[in-house]
Amino acid sequence: MSHRIALILMAAGDSTRFCASTNISLKKQWLRVGDKPLWQKVAEDLSALYPFCQIIIAASASDFLYMQCVSPFPVVKGGDTRAQSLRNALECVDAEFVFVSDVARWYVDRAVCERLFACLENPDFACAVPFVSVPDTTFYQGEYLVREDIKRIQTPQLSHTQTLRKALDLGDFSDESSAIHALGKRIDFVLGSVRLSKLTLGEDLRGIGLLPPSKESFCASGFDVHAFEEGKPMVLGGVSIESPLGFRAHSDGDVLLHALSDAILGAMCAGDIGQWFPDTSEEFRGADSKKLLAYIYTYAKSVGFEVRYVDITIMAQIPKIAPYKQQIRDCVATLLALPKSRVSIKATTTESLGFIGRKEGVAVSANVTLGYIQWDSILN
């Protein structure tokens, strides 16, 4: 019998423990498996098991806009807790049943899923969950427990949609089954699998069997222009330039770092600096562009990218760039944690042509090469 079932994949966590254990800021849901982030691989693997009528990804608030740009599936913004993220996703569900899984349980076990689907034939079905037994003696609050009575609950879990909505109205729960149990409904337990263990720490990647990340590169350019403004300090490439002129801008006007930021965002298909830091926001008035670039690059690393090479051309009639080129190169290399051998800074005039030649402003062209963080090297 075919049922209308929606799939919700929970990918809204902040990966705090995973990042701490690997000493990098790459979140586990953005580990590249070949050329796909882990959340996309898991969603596609699950979708191969059943003709879900909807597939919805719950993303963190920080990932929401970017994931929308790159996801082949609808994305909803998660909340501060797993339960709130699930509530948000359920608002988009119009199916009678909902199949919820976590990206941390990346392995898709067909046999377990089929056992869950079989529970739909129960006339009073509310929720079905996989479990594994606890093999060890268990001691809790001064007493030994009967280990045969203990079930360790896993995901994915299958629920009646409306019942789950009502259950989540009772409060925050760690999973669907505990919420529905609190509502007084029966839980159907099916045999789970040790292969459904969660990816939590970096050491869990050892022997995991995931395809390593692709070694392909992504090249993009950024271009920015700022006019001069008298009486404002000039900052270019994070370096203070001796000049009576600064740059007219909402922020500090560092035209080089703006172009570089745009190039990074372009290589990861994440929009432009104006979308991330709009000049209509008082929050960014006079902002230090080094901090803006650091924010963008930290985010790029959290979703799996690293900068491998930078090539920048400064177009200026004034001021003279030559005395500052090495300082700018050092600053950019430091900001991106790159060796100086991977940072190229060039400067040129426009032979007195155009607005640059008329000494009205400066333009910068930045080119970057990005690649996926090779997470498999973390294990070596």
C-alpha cells in the first residue's frame, strides 16, 4: 500500500562537539562526500527508498540563506532546539505521515526503513521507531537496571503528522517518539542497526566508509570601486595608507577587501557582500572590512570551503601603491591563513584615463581559487 509520506531531514545543528574535536570550523552536515554536502547525500539516499511526496531540509538560521541557494530541496529555517526546528518544518508538511531523520545518522539502512514503513498497516498507528539493545550492565541512580528492558532509540522515525504536531505542543522533546509517548499514544518499536550510530566527533570519521571530498577547484572574481572622500582615513587591503583622501563608503571603504570578499562569495555561490552586509544597516556603518572578510571566510570554512590562492589587481592613479604592496600582501595572507606564496598583489594605473585617471577613486579586481576542505586528511 502506498502512503503519502513527507521526509524531513534535520540539519540545523551547530556541530559544536564535532568542530571542537577536529580543530576546524567545518560543520559535519557540510562534510563533502565527493562533490555533495553530507545533508544532500543523506536526503538523496533516503529519497531512493520511498517516493516521498515532500522532502524538506531544516537548516540553522546561519545556514538558511546559503542552503537555499544550493539545495535541490526546499529548506526551512530551524530554531534554537531540535523540537523547534521540527515544528518549523512541520508547518510545510501536507502529508498524512512524516519520516524524520537526522543528517548525523548518515547511513541509510534499507531494512530498518522497510520495518518502519510496515508499521503503517497498524490501524491505530501513531509512531514507529528503531531501537538497539544495550549489551552492558547498566547502573542508574543507585540501582542496577534490567538491561533487557532498555531500548536505545535511533532515527529515522515515522509518525502520524497531526499526532506529532499535537505532541510537540506539549513542549520540547529530544525526538518524535518521546513527544508522542507523552501524548499517551502507542509507540511501535522495530529493530534498528548499529550502523545507524550518530556522527558526533571527528574520530567517528575513521573507517566510516564515506567517499572522500572531491579535489576540484572553484575560481571566481570580485570587483569593487570606491570614490575618494576628503578627510577620511584611507584603508586598503587592511593597511592604513598615508593620504588626505579616504574612500566614500558606508563601511571603512576598503575596496580591496570588499572585492576579495565578493570573490570568495562568488566561488561558493553565496551572493555578494552587499547582501551579507547591506549599506542600509546602521550595524555596518564604519565597519572594519577586515572583520567583514573574517566573518565571510569563517562561514565559508564552516560549509566546507578553503581559499587556496588569491590574485589581486589594484587600479589607482593615486595614491602610490608600491610602498604598501608588501604590507597588503602580508595582511591578506594573515587574514586568510595562507602562505605569502599563494597571495599575489599587483598594482597599475590607467594611464590617466577614466575616473581612475582623473583621480576620482580606486578600483580593485580580485580572483580567488577555492577548494573543498579535505576532511579525510584530519584522520592522518
